[in-house]
Amino acid sequence: MAGLYLHIPFCKRACHYCNFHFSTSLKLKEPLLASILREIDLQRDYLGGAELRSIYLGGGTPSLLSVAELETIFQKIYEIFPVKNDLPDFEVTLEANPDDLNEAWLNDLKARTPVNRLSIGIQSFHDDDLKWMNRAHSAEHALTALELAAKTGFHDLTIDLIYGAPTTSDAQWADNLRRFFDFGIPHLSAYCLTVEDGTALGTWVRREQQPPLDEEKAQRQFEYLMSATADAGYEQYEISNFALPGRYARHNSSYWSGEPYLGIGPSAHSFNGQSRQWNKPNNALYIQSLENGQVPFELEVLTRENRYHEYVMTGLRTMWGVDLRRIRAMGNDLESYFLQAVQGHLEKGHIEHSDMFFKLTPASRFRADGISSDLFKLEE
């Protein structure tokens, strides 16, 4: 089984915190969509004939496309790749912004495409948060979008929420989660606001126009997030992802379990188990290259140590943890190294283990990346 990701690199406006590749100009939309179709053709053999178990359209803002444009993309996908759409957990997700959604578009989407899951970028149900983030939608848009999704039959939903923003008080964060629970949405992706290079927020912090983010508040809100979701019956199956039992995102789970996936579009990443490649994040270059029959990507062949690092990093982020047997299969020396490196974190209570599995304790999940890096092995 494998996954397919398509990056749609257009947005109405630039959110102050976002460092994903996108353009706020739609003038290249038509040639770029044509190039996406060409890349699907050119990459037909990348997954070695594996059947697709998930398709994910992200960005950017895929909901800026017309249903006719989306229909053309799906027709090409189904023409080129074997699609396992008879599986009960077969998943086709489309990311959408609340202000793009209306009843006619959603009904058309449901009737003409295989999309069976929406990922709606709510971020907050409070206007002061949304204005600070420079989001294009309002709190009213957010509520209306969720009501419309339910009305038009899209019940497999996930939303994004952001915590740790300067405008997000503890009370507002609790209210955001309360509204999420009230809608009965089966899945939540909750992200800590971070300062990234190349963003407006990054520039403000560097120039001291914005104070550094309050890490203590972010950790406090993260801990409340874990507690509130657990009380409501959600499982934290990955550091930033929470789902009702059995409602885990197939696309996300495939990534963390190391299944192969193909990324289509500028800046999209692909992984086949032995190497990782990523398309260059330049729309004009992408279009020009595909018109000449070339995919403009960079390639990294993964060493044994690279694969070990990736497995430790992704495994520790999940509720299932790291399986020592998978490390052992990479080499007895890496197993020995891991057992030695993990000992200090076991003693400090950062990591717990049962039988062959090692996973983060709840109190240590906010520091997941730092703990993972402690277990990396420097290549000689």
C-alpha cells in the first residue's frame, strides 16, 4: 500500500506564521495544474505499482480550485495509479479554508469527486487570534463551514487549531477545544505556534518588533490539550494529532509508519523506503521543467543511519512508540547504540518501555524532538 500527496501552492493571503510553499497570485494556476497532470504521468512508476490507500490534497489551499479542476486531477490519478478504494479506511482528504466553503461547492465536490474527508483550517474560533495570524476567514466563517460540512454529508472531518499564539489566552484555548468537542468532530490536529525563518513572524521576532513566544504558556496549553482530549475520549495517537478510537488519519499514519508515498507539485516530498526526494519550491521553474518533460527534484539516498534516525523520530511521536525489532533489523550495532542512548531517558522518566516497545511518557511529549535527537547516531 502507498499514499499520494498533491501540493496545491496557492493561497488568498500569507499567514504570518506559515513557511509552506505558496503564492498569493493565481496567474500561473492554469499552467501549474497542467504541469501537475504531466508530473503524475512521469511519476507513474515511482511507487512500483503499489495500490494507493490514501490521497491527500494539501498546500497552500486546495479549496481555491473549482470542482471541475479537482475532478480533472482525480481522473488523471485514477487513470495512472491502482487505487484501493474498496477498503473501508480508504481516504481521500482535501484541505480547505472556511471562507472558501459554500453549500453548492460542497455538494458538487461530493457528487463529482472521490473526496470523503475534509481537513478544515480553523486555527481558532476567536477573531483576535485570526486577525493576528492574518487568516482570510473570521470566527463566523469557521462555525458556518463546520455546519455546512455536516449538512452536505461530510462527516469524516478534521480541523487544525493553533495554541501558544500571543493572542491566545488559556481561556480562549479552552474555548477553542470546547467548540471542537461540541461539534463532535472525530479528528483534531493541534499545532504549537513556532517561529520560522522566511515568515512575517520570524522577521518580527528577529527585529525585536515581536517578543519571543511564551514557551511556558505553550507547554501549559499543550498539557491542557492532552488532558481535555483524553477526558473527551480522544486518543493522542501522534504528538499533534488526536482522534476518536479507530478514526486515525490514514495519510498521517502511513507517514509515521514508514509506508512509501509520492508527492506531486512544487515543494512536494516523496519517499520510497530507500531514498527521499523533494520537488523544488518554485512555481515558474516547476512549470518550465514539466513542459520540457522533467521533474525538478532533489534526491537524497538514505544511509542506514538516516533510516534509523527517521524511524526513531517518527516512531517516538506516536502512541505506539519505537519497536526495537525494527531497529534490530537495521543492524545489531544500531540496536546496541539505541539501548545505550535511551537508558538515561528511561531513568529520568522521559521514555517508558514494555516488552519491545519504547514510547514517550505524557509529561515528555512536549519535548519530543529534543529527546529524539538525543538518540541519533552520528555517522562516522
